[in-house]
Amino acid sequence: MTADAQTLAFEVDCHLFEGCGFPAPSVWSFIFDPIFVVGPVEFNKPMLLAIIGTFAIIAFFWAAFAKAKVVPGKFQMVAEALYEFVRQGVAREVIGKKGEPFVPLLVSLFFFVWMLNLWALIPLAQFPVSSVIAYPVGLALLVWVTYMTVTFRSNGFVGGIRNLCVPSGLPKPIYVLLTPLEFVSNVFVRPFTLAVRLFANMFAGHILILIFTIATWYMLGTFLGTVYASASFLMTLVLTVFELFIQALQAYVFTVLTATYLSQALEEAH
């Protein structure tokens, strides 16, 4: 259990018209006590959700394609539609024919990120794993290592450096300024922004839902307070629906950006 403001509000039965202050959510809403400890590793709730999510994704596609049929059933059709969404809408659309070897990676990234985000709205879990920055950073590092590997494997060492730092078709004097900027952008800024974009959206979304959820409970106690609480509860529902859209969008954006980097890595340096 997390020692966050929401738990505190329910435990002390804190309400607006009883004179107590609003127990606002804080960084403690994202810190969990370990479930158990193995050596230096503390196994906590986000780690458990990430593992369960991984097995849920594997089980879903295994069940859909383990005994694939030429005329698919409804379950297989859904799985195929989801797979083709990433294959056609991301890999083929962004990378082209060269993107086929990267389809498994892109499909895995999309559904894993989406699952990490979806935990925020699943009962009993109610926490987006990607709002803990270690998870977006880990995924961004995976993308970065793949991006660098493909860049140098496709272009060689010299060609890879040119691919990362020297865009073609520009006047030569501008390269004095542009080359270091491109190097910093491609090697350092890209993985940083990839991680922070996912983390910040999920962190902010969880904080907003927490604020209005806590406020719903906090303002109960009188007739006027119940009116306020109803408005807060309605806002919670609106934000929850909006968060469903943001969760899928962020998974899509993460996957598209990964495909964009891979597409650049496959380009021949000039």
C-alpha cells in the first residue's frame, strides 16, 4: 500500500466543513512499500504490475495465435487487427518495407507501454506504472541501444557518424554549427525526451485524477459539500475517459517515435 494523500484522507475521515485541510496528493503517491526484498532489490507494486502486464500480453497473443486458423475466430481477428495496426500503421507507414524486421519490437513496445498506462484505471491496481520514471527510462534506453546498433550496423562506423551528425544537402559552412547540435540531439536529447514525454503525461494524469477523487471525499458532509463533491466526482469521470485516450495516444507516440529513429538509422549517409 502507498502512504499517499488519498489513503490518509479516508483513514482520518477528513472533510472540508470539519475544519481540516485538504490532503493533497504529493510525491508520496508514487512511492510504495516493498512487498518483499531480495538482496538489494525491493519488489514493490509497480514491479508486480509490470510483470503481470507482461504475462497478460504474452498470454493474449499466445492464445490468439498458438492455433491460428485460415478463417480466424473472433479472438484471433481482434489480435490480428491489433497486430496489423502497428505493422501497417507504424512500421510500414514510417519505415517502409525495411521496417518488417522491426515489427515484433514495435508491437511489443506499443502493447507493453499501453499496458503500463492502463493499470491506472484497472480496479485494485489504479496506478500507471509509467508514472514511475524508471520504467520510461528503461524503455528509452532499449530504444536508444537499438537505434545506435542499427545506425552503425547499416552504415558502418564512419557512415553511422555521418548519419547521426551530418544531414545532407546543406551549405558546408553551416555544418560547423549544425554537426554538434545534431550529435547532441540524436545521441542525448532523443532518449531523454522519449522517456520524459511518457513519464510526464502519466504522472500528470494520475495526479489530476487523485486530486478530484480525494476532493470528492473531502467535500462530503453537508448538503452544500455534497453538491461540490458531485461536481468533483463528475470531473473525475471526465478525466478518467480522457485518460483512456491519453494512455493509448502515449503508447502510439512512443512507438511512432521509435519507428522514426529506426527509419533514420536505416538511411544511407551521404
